[in-house]
Amino acid sequence: MLALDIDHMKMVLAATIEAIFVVMGKPNVAVRQCPLAMDKWLELMIGPKQTMLGLIIDTNRLTAAIPPKYLQEVLELLNSTWHPNQRCFKVSEAQKLTGKLARLAEGANWVFHLLSHLYSSIAYALSENKRLLPESSAEFRDIVLAIQTNAFVTPCKDLARHTSFAMKRAAKLTHHASYQYNINKTMRYEIKFYRNKLKPDSGIKWEMPTAHLIP
């Protein structure tokens, strides 16, 4: 909020609150949620550096950075589930890892270019899950058969809902299957690379110009 001084800033903030209530309605928590997140508003620190949507935005330096807490979470994941002695992985574990790493790309866009092999490993594991599940899971076979033949004992008006539920259940079985796959040499190298770069003493600054966030 650009303002000339503290008094003017308070007026601007008050006008912002009023504008929110004019557009969204006055607070009435007995009927609906308050349109203003009071906890976040009261904890708001006015300054050039703010944490918004999981990124530290610095309006003086015009940069967006990943918070240290999130970097620590990713490093802990790499040191636990993906420690150096780990030999195999499940699809759900790999998806969690790539989701965490992809988030890092919002503060360091070069990460996007280094995820291809991890995505390839997940794609291979998913295809194998789809191949193996029909042989080992009666539930998966029944769901696939029901979807293919529309064999749902239900009124026509509920058919779409039941089909959608069956497809979601089949996808969940595929993504959360307990089959394990070997961590190949390329995947192991990439995991080691991230583990080293996420260490506090690595010298890597997980930030980039805000202009890189704008198409």
C-alpha cells in the first residue's frame, strides 16, 4: 500500500477494509464467513517484504523467493524417504517429491528444466501399475469392467455420478498402488543434486526476479 506517511497508510488500509465489505457484504459470521481474513490481517506486517501464496515477495529488490521453512521441509523429505541408501520407490512417494520440487521452481525457474527424468520415472511406474493391477486387484478389475460395460445397477440419472466415482477410484488405486520400482542411476543423481543444493551452506539463492513470474 503506497502512502505518504503512517497516518495516510492507516487511512488507505481502512479504505481497503471498507471496500472489501462494500463488495462482499458486512461481516455476519452467523450466516457466512467473514470476507476479511482477520487473523492474517492482524498479523500483517507493513513493509517491502511480504509472504504471499507461499513466496517471499520483496518489492524493493523485485524478487520472489522460497521461504526457508519450505526449503527445510523438502530437504527433510530427501533425507528421510529418499535417503542415499533408498533403492526403490512407490508412485505416491515420487509424486509427492516432484510436487515439492516443482514448487521450488516458483522461486528458481531453472528447476523446471531438471525434472524431466523424475517425471519420466513416474510415467513409467504409473504405466506398470496399470499393467499389474488387473492381475492382482479384484477391485480394480471389477471397476474397469463396470466402466467399460456401464454395468452399474443404478437409475440412469445417477449413472454419470457412479461412473465418475468409479473412474476416480480406479485412478486412486493406480496412483497409490504398493508396487515398488528401482531408483535408476539418473534419478539417484538428480535426488543427490537437490539434496546438495538445498543445504543451507550450498550458496544457492532460491529466488528470482518477479518479472519471471509474469508471462
